[in-house]
Amino acid sequence: MGPQQLYELWERQQWQSQGIDLERDKEHWAGLSDEDKGEHLWGLSSFFVGEERVTTQFPALVMAYEDEQEEAFLTTQQVDEARHMQFFDRYSREVMGLDEEFIQDRLRAVREHVTDAFVELFDERLVAMARRLVEDPSDIEAKVDFITTYHMVIEGTLALTGQHFMLDYYEKENLMPGFAEGFGNIARDEHRHVAYGTWFLQQKCSDAGLRKRVQDTLGELLPLAAGVLVPPGYQLGEEYEFFGYTSRQQAEFAYSALSRRLKVIGVGLPVAA
Ligand SMILES: [Fe+2]
Ligand SMILES: [Fe+2]
């Protein structure tokens, strides 16, 4: 699907971050063990801060549109990312009980749960890529780098993997129905976003130079992205569990989702990754 079809799909897939019923989630949250709360808190915090980061960096890409259909789609993604951040913010207040007055204070509070690898990817690499694109929105190499980082690594590899396992767990355990509903909507949005990124890179990767850029960026960022999936207290390479799934199951899911998309784009996975 190209930008026009994805724009039309967005019009049919609207939802309200403020309209989802969270009453049962409050009861479930109160009944969780401290250990379970810790795991949920890390997952939720990473998504809350991550959505804030991608919302604020996304305008760089909106400015880099190449035709009006792409512009229309990109503005929908800008709204989506803000809506995702709003959902996690609401959840942090109403279910997890954060009582800071302003969103920036709540973000600061949940930031204490994110890891160093997360900070490097979202605060350093992504921000630097966005800055290069803002400086020159017609710089196609900067746009390819941004979309490889944002749509392939952050959304296509990290977000969809975390979402898959958390949603599966909530469904199986019949827990947090409000969260599952909002997160399910977010996952549907993310699939649309990743479809745009796949379409864009497929177009550009007929050029050998740009194809190599995609591969180089992936080679650089995938080890860092692998670190973002590791919960606090563990090192990359150690065995751990996330929502009842092993680190190996998680890595395999992330790897196969990414390689499927790269096949469509026509780029091989970098050997070192
Ligand atoms: Fe998002
Ligand atoms: Fe997204």
C-alpha cells in the first residue's frame, strides 16, 4: 500500500485515547504483585517515553514530503503518535496513580525506569537524525536514514515486538482490558506506519547507494536496538523473561519481522546483526 491508501485506511481506523474504559484496569493494577508491577512499569514507561520522543521528532519527516499524498499520510502519523502518547499518559495517571500535575513531570517520573540503551537510541540517535532532516528536508539521504531508524528499527523491530508479547500476555491472562484495547489500537496504527516506511524504502532502494545506506544504518543500530529490549538489571546476551516469554523467543520474533520487511524492500540483513 502507498501513502494514499494508507491515508484512507487511517480515516477508517479512528479511535479515542480518552474514551477507553479503564475501571477494571485499576482493580487489576491494585492486585498485581510488586514483581509484576515492576515489569509492567518498565514496559509502560518505555512506551510512554518512546511515544513522546517519536511525536516530538516526527515533524522533521512531515517537512520532507515529496508529494501531497505523502504529505497527507505523514500528517496522520504525526497525530497518531501524539494520540499514543496521550493514551500512555492517561494510563499513568488513572491506573498507575501518577499524581504529578503536568505531562512533562509525569514523563520525568517514568523516565527513571528506562535503560541506557533506550536513552542512546531515543534521545541521541533519533534526535540527531531528525536534526539533519530539519536542516535540509530535501536531503534524501537524511530522509532514508531517518525512516530506517524510525520505521524499521524503532517501530518495525522494537515497538511491534514489545506490543506483540505484552498484548498476548494480557489476552491470555485476561488482564488489563482497557490497556489491551488501547494498545491493540496503537499496534494497528503502528502497522500502518511501518507499511509506509516499507513502501518508502522500497521505492528508494532501487538506488544502490541508498540501499547500502539502509544496510549500514541497520548494521549500526540493530545491536543498540537489541539492548533496548533487555529489561533493567540484565545484560545483552543474558537469558531473561519478559511477560513470560524468553529473551530468545523475543529476539526471534523481532528478527523474523524485520527480515520479512527487508525482503520486500530488497535489502539483505547486515551480516554482523
Ligand atoms: Fe506510536
Ligand atoms: Fe508509530
